[in-house]
Amino acid sequence: MEKVLLTMTKKQKIFRWCMIALDLAIMLTGVAMAIYYKTQGDPNNRFLASLSMLFFGLIPFIYEIISRGKIPNSVFLVFNIYLAIAGLWGAAFNGYNTFAWLDIVVHIIMGYVVAMLGLFILCRTKQNKTMNFLTVAFFCLCFSLFVECVWEVCEWFVDNVAGQTAQGVPVEGYDAPLVTDTMIDIVCNLSGAIVFFLHYIIAKLTKKNLFIETFEKEFSNKYKLFEKNNKKINKNNSLPEKIEEKSNLENIDEK
């Protein structure tokens, strides 16, 4: 049976517009920082990281066009918060080089959030209803590790092609950075994913909500991407049936 598309309430629509405004603000700030680094100098290689905010900010809208439905506000909120911390503060504003602990915290959060994204995918495809809860938890864990792997490969690729230093400054004599930064990122991501793994299993074993049931219900909701105003019925109740009936009576009178 096809999932019914829901219509957002007035409060949900207001919240969504706030999320859109926040997302646009993040993108514009990233572009502004990219222009700043390009014109004023970029000693810490922040230009591409700042410019990437434009691409990452478009992800929710690209997803909605492909799926033909709005993403839940909770997902939009988590996305914006993460993008603001990891993208703007950490990358564009050079927070990772200023605060040594920030990269660790961001990757732990990323591990948990991406594992949650795995649950979102299962809820969207309705697989969470047919799969064993242990399988669901294991899928979310593996999905988080997969995304982290792709992320690190992208960092390595950009560093080598564009001369950036996302994975550290190259060691003299080796023309490559140490693997320490990459391994710490992977371990931190794994830690966050394990937290979600345990969170999900405990919620299912104890049969308590612990926000997992709330997540699943919210993730399963699919809202209409474009909403049309219902046509108002005129005061004469001129529904199609009544219009046809009135027309038939007029034809009889003419005869």
C-alpha cells in the first residue's frame, strides 16, 4: 500500500521556513567567507571548505526533489545544527585549527547522526518494519562507518588534487601527512555510531520509547512537497453533480 503524503500544519510550516532561512544563512555565510579568503589571503586553506557550504546546504532540497516529499522538520533541524558546527564553525571559521578538541567532538556527533540517518532511510523504505531490530541497529552502525569512509576518501582526494590540508600538513620527506588524524576521525565516528547502536538496542529490549519510537514515527512521515489550495465551493453548493443535475432540468424545461 502506498504511503499517504501528509500536509504540514501551520506551526510545522512556520518551523520549516525558519529551517530554510537558517540553511540559506549558512550557505551565504560560507560563500562570504570564501570570497574573504580569496581576496584577503588563505593561510589555513579555508577557501574550498567555505565554498562547500553552498553545496552541502543544497542537499535537503536536492533530496526533496528526488523523493518528491518534504523531509521532516526534525531531520532538517539536526542537519542545520551539524552544518553550522562542523561546516561554519569548524571549517569556514577555522575552528578545527583553533580548538584541538572540536574535530573529535564533531566526528563523535557525526557518527551518531549518520547512524540515525541510516534509520531514516530504513523508515522511508519501510524496511524497519520487516527487519529484526538487531539487524536494523547493525545496518545503522555499518552505514555510519561507510559514510565516514567516503568522507575520509574525499578529504584525501581534495588534499592531493587541490593542495588542501584537511588530513594534516605533509611530513617532510614523505610528501604526505600522518595517518593519525584520519584514524582518530574514524575511531571517533565509530564511537558515536556505537552509542546510537546501543541506544537503539536498549530501547527495543526494554520496550521503552527513549526517543527511538519518536524518531521512527517522525522519519516515517512523508509530507507533500507542493501543496495546492482546495477549491472553495460556492454558496449555491454547485458541486459537479449538482451542476449536471441543474443542466439536465434546464434541458427538460426547454423541451
